[in-house]
Amino acid sequence: MPPKRVVDTARTGAERGKGAAELAAERVALQEEKGEESSDDEFLMPGERRLKNRLKLEVPRQSWQMEVLEANRLGDVERLRVAFRRPGANVNLRTAEGAYGGFRYATWGTHSSYLGGNPSGESLLMLAARPDNAQYPNRREVLTMLIEEFDAERNYRNGNEKTARDLNPLLMDEVHPLKRWTVEDAHAWAESAGLKVKIEHTYDWLKIFDAYQLDGRGLVDIWTKQKFEDYVDERLADLTRVGVNTDAIEEETPRWIYCLEQLKLDAKNAQKTKRRREAAARAEAERRQAIRDEQRRAKLRGKLDKGAAHVLKHAKSLGAFGSMGSLAAAKREAAEKKRREEERAAALARISGLSEAE
């Protein structure tokens, strides 16, 4: 009979603990790279202090996918950044069969069950941009980090043929404005717009847009009625060559103008929203700075009051010693005056004695 296999549970547990400890150490190291402790930590607002303590003490999950979902739910940008820097992490991983990396989680979707996850084919960028995830904090910060630091794919389409911008135009235009759009971004917008207003030759128009490298700035240049008509007139031969006949051009040009006007309106609304948000953020920062300044002044006043009391007490003691010193000096002066008078009297007596002798 073969010997019974014994599992070293202590060793297994130690290995697991070691993995978690290494991940925690990596996280702390990344935080230290971001910034050292400063004297301002003493004046953090309560919410800021709780967030700072949680970022320091929380141990990340073993699965980077689960860590990503949890960070997304909490709106924890630093935790999400650390999770995507772990080995094997893929910022463009997409949902499949209602799950993200094998996990079904209540962080997206309201169209099926409590756990959501439909439709499939959504990356974390799309999950963060979805309007039904607006209740989770720091949506703009999460999207900005994904796009600027990890260059997340912006033009994936989910099972409903929607891109991240289709899901939330206002938010996406705010974090990734029109003037930063690439040719691929403009292509994705034109495809979605053409399908939305039912332009029959959408993909033929896209061939012309791509051939002339139409990007975000190019869209800004043609988003008025007259400029787009001039754009079309210059490319009539190309449009005919790819299969868009004259009747189709006359019918579909007004639809493209409508889409461009809507794009212009979305871009302006996004800029207004961004300006209002930045103004509110500046006002809040000034308010918090005023609170910190007042706390510093109050602390300084407390120190000065304490120091002033000590100085006053010391001064009083010095004054007592000073009065005693002045009394002793007066006594010495009186004794010196008496001595000088006695010496003078003795001198006068000697002078008188000499005069009588003569």
C-alpha cells in the first residue's frame, strides 16, 4: 500500500502569505515613489486621512482582475494603477459571458441580473464610463489615468456595437477632448454616427475619411454646414469611385452635417462642464487651504501664548532679582558716600591741627 500523502499546510500558508506580503511591499514602494510624508499630513481633512490610511494598510488581492474591479468600484485611482502594473495585467481585457477575467461582480450593468456584466466585450474603460456606474466615485480620474498612463483602447465595441464614447459622450469628451482625437478615434465616431442616423453608405464614406487622414482637428475644421459641403465638393470624384453616387451624396450630406453639429454641441458642453468642475475644484482647494492655514495659525497662537506666559513668568522673576540687586547697590553707594565724608572730615581735622600748631 503506497504511503499516504501529507500536505504541508504550514508551508503552503507561508508561501501564500509571502505572496501577499510581496504585493503589499510593492504597493508601498510605489506610493513612496509618488511622494514622501510631509508636514501637511498633520492638517489633512478627515476624508483625506482615511483614504491615505487605507492606501497604506490595505493588502491587495491575489488576482489582479479582482483587484481592478474592487479599485474601480471604490474609485481608488492609486490602487487601480498598482493593479495594472502587476505582472500579466492587461488594461484592455474585455468582459466575456458576463464576467471580467472570470469574475462576475456588481460593478456594471443593470439590464439583466444583480451581477450584471452584459453586454460582453467591454473593457474597464467602458465599464468606468458607463452611465449606470456613475454612482461610483472618481469616474473622470479613473478614465484619465487609463487613457493617459496606460493608453487604454478607446474604440472597442461591446456586444451592442457601442464604444466608450457612445456610452457616455459628455464624460469621454471631457477626459479625451476632440482636438486630441486620432484618425482611429474619428473613424469610430463616424461609424457610430453613420449607423445611428442610418446613412446607407457609411462604410464608403469612412474609406474617404481614412484616405484623407481625418482626425479630431480635421472634424473641427469641417463641422459647419458650409465647410462640410466644400469638403464634399472637393472629393466628389473619390466618393463616386468608392460607390457613393450623386443621389446618395445629396441625401446623406445633410445627415452628416447633423452629426457634425451634434459633435460640436457635445464638445462645447464637455468644455463647459470641465470649466465648471475645475472652478469648483479650485474653490474647494482654496477652502481647504484656508482651513489648514487657520489650523496652523491657531496652533502657532497656542505656542506663542504658552511661550509668552513662560517669558512673562521669567521676566517677573528677573524683576524680583533686579529689585534686590538695586537695593544692594543703593546700600553700597550709601556706605561709599559715608566713607568719603569720614575721610574728608579726617582730612579737615588734620588741616586744622596743623594751623593751630603754627
